[in-house]
Amino acid sequence: MNLRFLEWIWHVRGSVALPSDASRDAVFDKLDPVFRQTGTSFDRVGDTLVFRKRDQAAQDKMSVFDEGVLTLEQRASGPVLRYDLVSRALLYCFLAPLLFLAVAQLTILLSAHQKAVAEAAEKAGTAPKKPEKKVFPLNPIDKALGAPAPEPPKKKGKDKKADDAKLPSPTPAYVFAGIFAVLYVVGRILEDRLVNALFRKRVSAA
């Protein structure tokens, strides 16, 4: 499988137009403060800047990215800054819903298995009998004080519903899958726009 078709999941790519008279050194000098952050190392070779981040600080505006490449290119429309950034956080947020969906499916299978075993045991008469709840009559003093009469034992249908409620539920797994799916979609769109705005602001600074 060609991973390039899947790289959009954790790669953020884009470009920023540069002034026609912008020099290579001037552009990289303006971008220099972006990479002068704790846990960030970078190298400049010609028209390319390569950076890596490790244990990056939360206040780092590019903390979500772990590495990346920025390249200056000359196009027909003028010079541009092209970037390709890698984020493990985005990858983990994309994979998390798949993991929780798998957990939900396993929970459903486990619940179905436990229910089938219980029903088979009940039909075979080998299921452990539940102790019957005894209802004790009210004594005369409680009656005189107006105490409510004890509730009769629950019917078999209600007990079955209670037993079903005790089975493992896939709902929490579905909830977490939904949360991480939303986090990925929002983060993927938001980080794309934020990093583009950051580079655009830096290269256009006086």
C-alpha cells in the first residue's frame, strides 16, 4: 500500500505566497523566532529548512507538530514558501475512534455471549436460583404511624431487564469514539489554518 495516499491524516501541507523581491535569507530570518523554541532543533540547507521537536512546550505555537520541512520555491506566479509538517497527535486522534469502535464491537460480542450462556443455563435448569425476597407484614405500631406497606417482589420480566442492564454496555466506547473523532476533525482543520496564518504573518512582517 502506498502510504502517500494516507499521509494527509497526519501531514499538514500548504504554501504561503512571498513578496516578489523576497530573498532566501530574509524569509528564513523572519521565520527564525518560530523555531527558537524549547525542544526544537532545526537546520537550514540552501532553500530548505528542516526542524524537529522533542518534549515541546505547550506554549509553543507549533507544539502539535513533531517535525517538518519548509522549502522556498520559485513558481510562475512568484516565490512561495511550501511546508510539509508531521503531527503524531493528529495520527493518534485519528486512530483513537477506530480503537474505541473495536472495543464497542468486542463488548457487544461479550454481552451476546454472556446472555446466550445465561439463557441456555436457564433452559437447562442449571442456572443458580435467586433467593426469593420475603415480604414481612407491618407490625401494628408501623401501621399506626402510617408507614407504607412493603413492596411486593419484582416480576420476572423486570428481573430480566435488570439482568440485561448488568451486561457490559458499548455506549461508553461509542461516546469516546465520537469525542476523538470530533477532536481530530476540529484539530485537523484548525491546525492547518493556524500554521498557515503563523507563517503568513511572519514572512510579511516588516
